[in-house]
Amino acid sequence: MPTKETEPDVAATAAKIIANIEKVVIGKRHQLTICLVAYLCEGHILLEDVPAPPRPMLGRALARTSAAPSNASSVPRPAAD
């Protein structure tokens, strides 16, 4: 059964989650916020960026912070001609 949380409770929890993830993924606050909103709405997230460790790290950090299973997968981009 879902718990009833007030708006300030949700905002405080979201701030703590973002602060925790920012310890690992630095300089991506906007992307973190968007990912957290999608996660809380039970949506899907597609991260497009240069191939680099922060993309999978963000997914793993969000999963570990929320104690949820990580279903993150990396889809390689086709090679440019």
C-alpha cells in the first residue's frame, strides 16, 4: 500500500537522492532531475550523450540510491560513415 507523503516530504527526499547521486555523477544536475522525475513517474529514460561512463553510472547510482533493481542497458550508436 503506497504511503501518503506531503509535498515537502517528497521534495526533501528528492533533494537527498539528487545530493547522493551528485557524489558520483558531477555536473549533470539537470539530467539527474529529469531522470528522477521519470523514475518517480515510473517512466523510461533514454540518455543520449557522448560515450562515457557517466551514463551507466547515473542509472546504477539511481538504482542503488532507491534500492531498486537496475534494468539499465546500453544501446550502442551506429558508427558514423
